[in-house]
Amino acid sequence: MDQGLAPCEALLDGQSVLPAHCYNASWEVGRLVLAPEYRAGPEVLKRCLFVTLLHLLRTTEIENVFAVCTPVLARLYRRLGCSVIIKEACAGADQSLSLIHGKASTVLLALASNEEEKLLAECELAGLRQREPALELEAS
């Protein structure tokens, strides 16, 4: 975010609904497009989001995720460790849309659907914590 491209930036502009650190290294979760033959329920969605978030953690600086979504998707995101920060953030075509926020590490762990993914997520997050002090030393 902070590039003026993410729709939720306009909703957050000028508001202080979260502590300042919640805006650090933030990304907006957008649309996931799957061909009909691959739409097999919520487990496919969780798997796609897990792989995507894991890739982002490995290749970019990401600490927080935001999304503008329908109430149905907001319930799904809440099960993944996110919080609704503005319930009626804006109006969609048929209903109001909510603004949600989640900590990337919490969401990744919640997306892990089996023991292998949970271990992979924990190892990746532990590796990030080990690299953070080294990055701070390089910056000084």
C-alpha cells in the first residue's frame, strides 16, 4: 500500500482506526480468480491464500494485510485471524462492504490446513524473526 493503488487506502486515509504499527508493510488482499474447474470449496481458497502469503513473506516486506469485502467474506477472514475494523466502510453493488485487517503472521498460521503447512509457516516465520535483527544492523 502507500502507492495510491489499493482501494482500502482511500478508506483509511485520514483515519486512525488502528495503531500506527498496523499500517507498516501493509498489503491489500484483492481478488482471486480461478477457472471453474478448480473451484472446489473453501480449502482451495485457503491453499491459494497460504501459498500467496508464504511467497509474499519470502519476497517482500509484509506485516499487515487489509481487504475490502462483503460480510460473507469478512466472516471467512475473521476465521483466519483478521478483524473487521470498519463494518460499513463503503457501499457495494448490492450491499455494504467491510474493511478488515490482519497481521500477516497470524493469517499465515491460520491458513495452514495440515501439519506440513503449519510446520512450513512456523519455520518461515522463525526465519523472518532471525533475519530482522540483521536487517536492522545493516540499516544503521
